[in-house]
Amino acid sequence: MSDVKILSGGAANGLVNAVRADFLQATGSNIVGDFGAVGGMFDRIVANEAVDIVILSQKLMDDLLARGLISSKNMTPLGKVVTGLAVRSGQAKPVVDNADSLKQTFLDADAIYIPDHIKSTAGIHIAGVLAKLGIFDAVMPRLKSFPNGQTAMTEMAKANDVNPIGCTQMTEILNTAGVEYVGDLPSGFDLATVYTAAQATAAADPDAVQRLIGILSADAHQQTRLTAGFLP
């Protein structure tokens, strides 16, 4: 079998990495491709880039399905991913349980690490949260935006900022060394996103794609999904 190419939201990076060995053993194929902001992945698929398997937020998957770019026969939700806060490993964790404490946490930070606030699920949401709190303009000079949440967390882990805070999807925090999960965004500012896997209509090896989707969604990998940050 040939390699299977994936275009996926960054949220699924850790989960896919966790099953790579099982997939290789089962099929003899490797998983290649990219993980990044869902909007960017969506644009590449719409531009007819070659791809075998797609994992994006459900809303974008519905759009791809309507365009005939993915198959409905094996569309499979993998779980919900929440957006939350992160600090560098060893850094004191703020208590964030309401609007006031969330606002103060952002104001106290000398750098705020986030994914792309134009094309990523979490980044768009975070920009809205900052606007809702009335502090977007105040903290904008401290925003450090990256193509996806995992890159943002990787950069925060090695940064020299005194009191940075990160905000992205839980999966990207758990999948990055050097950062620790603080907790979900508080009620009224929270976000849970369903991520779904599906075969691209023009997949070169549909059998391998179906096998990969089966492994990602298998009951035997429920704990793997939970560990990666995918909630039922």
C-alpha cells in the first residue's frame, strides 16, 4: 500500500501520532501530510490538493461534503475538543473560573500565545473572547499568533516572557512538551468543537483510509482519544 495523505486541523495531531504505529503494522502504510488551522486546510482541499483523509471541524466537513470533496459513507466523529488555557511547565497556574478572573489573567500576561485568529477554530474564538471582555485592543500588542495551536504552545514553552499565557485547543496543549493545561475557558466563554474524519472523494487508496478511520474511532482506542484530549 502507498502512504496515506492527511490534511487535518491541528487538534488531531496528537491523536494521529498516537495511532501511527498501529496503522503501519496493520497496513504497511505511513501517514503523511499536514496539520494546521482548519481554515487553511479547508482552502487547500477546496483548491483540489491531493488528499486521502480529512479531519476538520464538523461545520467545515459539512461544507466539503456539500461540495462533493469528501465521502459521506465513512464520515466518523472522533469527539469533542475544548478550548482552554495553558502555562509553561513549572509556571504558577492562575485560577480562572469566571469572566473577571479570565479578563485579569489576560491583562496580567506579558505575552498571549494563540493560533491563527483568522483561520483557526480556537484562534477565531479567542479573538471573540477578548473582544467580549473588552480588552482586545489593550492586549493586541501582546498577542503572539502562529499557524496552529501546537506551534503556539511550542513557542511559548521556549520563550523568555516573564508571565505568558497560552490559549488554544486542549489537544494541542496536551500534545506539546513544556506546557501545562490550566483548564477550560469558563462558562460563557467556552468552546467545544466536534472533529470528524472522512475519506476524500479522490482518495488514492480508499481501503487504507477506511482502515485508518476505523483505528482512530475504535472502541479499543477510547483511552487514546481521551488522553489526546478528545471527549465523548
